[in-house]
Amino acid sequence: MFIKRIITFVSVFFLIFISPIQSATQQKKVYILLYGTFNLVQKMGNIGDYVPGENDFPITPAHFESGGGLGLFINISHRFAIQLSSYYLFGNRVNKEDPSDGETVTYKTYNNINTLGSVIVKVGSKPQFFICGGGGFNVLTPYPQKEVEGSLGSIIILQPPDKKINPMVGVGGGVILNFKKMILKLEALYTMILRYEKNSILIHIGFGF
């Protein structure tokens, strides 16, 4: 019975997904993308940034963000496309340490919105691999000054970044699977937010309709 279920599942999967890929002969001009996003934020700051009384917690450790967004994918030709996308990322809890006394503080990083325009160069057809690059803006959601208690009992005031809107750039690549009326797009981007040196690796998994 178990073997029959596996065979049935594989057969249905083939009919629903693989067959349309093999039979697809022409892409649509424009796709609306709906996707989930996973973001690995690199470590920010170093010990050399430590300033007593001003920057007591100089290092923000690497952490994850997750979210989702919408995009517009426009095929210019078989080899070229452009994409406009915007995605919302939820902050995560991080631990920061004061290098002078080892006191730690735990807090939630800010939520943020990235809006990015990209040029895409495609290679192959089934599947289509691609490289891409572009630029846009990172926008911080409202993030007021907060007071939190450190591990040694100190009251620590957390200030938001000075700039709420910051330019960003990104380069990367991925693969597009073409169905009859939709696409599945997997993408990895290395992004840099310029004013406060936030570097990250973005993973997008999206469906285009």
C-alpha cells in the first residue's frame, strides 16, 4: 500500500509540474511574482568601534530575517528581463555585548522594507539560469528609542539608525522553471545597504503568474 501511494504521488507530481515544464514553448511577457524571503544578515561593527558611553555595544552579530513580498517580472527577450520587487522583512532577536565588562543586552532588530530594481540576463531554456544586478532602497519601519535592561542590571538606551531610508545594491543569480502559465523562480542575492554597511544574503523563492 505504501509503495502504491509513493508511485501515485510521483505520477501526480510529474503530471502537474514536470509535464508543463517540458511542454512550455513560450514565456509570457509579464509575471506577477509572489514570494517568500529568507535573509542572512552579516555581522556589523567591530571592537574598534567601541566608544565608552556612546557605543558600548559596537557589534551586531549575524542573524536571520524572514518575510515576503511582491514583484513584477518583465521578459524583454529570451535572454533579458527586468524585475521590480518589494519585500517586507521581520526583525529578529540578537544579543550584543559590551567589550569592557562583558554585559550583554538582548533586543529585537527593526523590521524593514527593501525595494529593488534588477536587470536579469538568462542562460539556457529548460531550466533557465540567470545572473542579475540592480539597486534600490531599504526603508526602516517606525523604530522609536527603546530602553532595555542589560545582563548586569544596567538600563541601556537603544537608538535607531540616523537615516530611515538608505540606498542599496545587490548582485546574484538563480534559476527559473517555466510552466505553461507560471514560473517558479529561485534567487540568491548579495546585498549591501550603503549608509550603515548592512550586508546580507537574500534567498527568494517565488511563483509568477
